[in-house]
Amino acid sequence: MRIAIIPARGGSKRIPGKNIRDFLGKPMLHWAIEAARNSDLFEHIVVSTDSTEIAEEAVRAGADVPFMRPAALADDHAVTRDVINHAIHECTQIYGSFDHCCCIYGTSPFLSAEDLSSAWHILQTQEVPFVFSATTYSYPIQRAFYIAQDGSTHMFQPEHAKTRSQDVIPAYHDAGMFYWGRSSAFLEKLPMFAGASRPFLIPSHRVCDLDTLEDWERAEWMMKAKLLAANTYA
């Protein structure tokens, strides 16, 4: 049995109501639930939330909310791994044991069913603990600099001051869409971004971290362009 777990708390500060805020005609949470449903990979799609409003919206979109998340796991300091492990324990009591689960963030409008299926194939065939969404940095991190208190600039790696972009090692970061894994790997708190874990690369034009209203507006323009291209070249 495979279960999708979607963490969606109700206390977002920078974008109030982020998980159920309208995103191009439907609540944000619906996009992630639809991707999970369209993948046909999960016996249960569970939303972990502390909010009755989010719970009602999740059920409306076709997900299950068989338990409510405790307040201790829904504040600004809650750690995703603890939220997922709590959900795994709750789901095991309700549905029985299951070998694999996928944490899907509720603010992932660009996630597709194909992404989930392809990443599941890697997890299944390579027998690794985790497969997670990742993408490339838009600029070589070796050329990054910081600004000191006196306003002066300093490179983190000055030895790369004259290195050509094409000559540095490509760098990647968490795309913040999903984490496929063995249930035991989650519960044992194995490291997500180390060891035998594998990244599943998402094109950067489908990755947008939604922390501010400016991020939100950018994501809407990105989705409009994506939908326009799909309709134009279909």
C-alpha cells in the first residue's frame, strides 16, 4: 500500500490562508491533490492539517482527513519530518501498515502526475530510501558573494572569481514539491539529502517557492504561460 501525505497547516503568516487561497480559479491545495489522484499511485491521499477549513476543502478535492494534526505540530517551528512521521503513525492505526509514502507539499501547483510516477519508478527500481524533487540553481553558486556590514562585497569562494560558468560543477537545490520514501526511512529519520537518496530533476521553469505575495504573483504568471503554451501547441 502507498499513501500520499500532504501537510497543510492553517497558520501561514506571510501569505494568509496560503493552502486554500485561490490560484487561477481553484484553491491552491486542489492542484497537489489532483496531481496525486491523477497518478493512480495511492490507495489513500491524506491531508495533515490543524484547520477545519482546510480539512473541508481537502475532502471537497477528493482527499481524506482521517485525523487532525495536533497544535504542537502546526506552529511556525514545526518540522516537516515530524509532521510526516506523525501522519505515518496515524495512518498505520487507521489503514494498516504500508511500505511507501510520498510527502507532497500542498503549495505545488506545477507538480504533475508524471513527476510522481517517474520518481516512484526510481524509488522502486533502485531500492533507495528517498527520491526527492530537485532543480538547478539559476546561477553558479561558486560565484556567489555576500555584503559585509560596511557595504563591501566578498566572494564566498574567491578562487572562482575568474572561473567561467561552464567550468564549475552544476549545483542543485530542493524543489520543495515532494519526497518519496520508504515509510521506515521516514520513521528512522534517515537524511533526505545525503547517502543513497536520489534527486528527481524538475525544470526550473516549473519551480517556484511560495513565501511572499510577490512569489505568488510570479507563480500565477508562470502557470498562465504554461497553460497558454499547452493550448497553443496541443
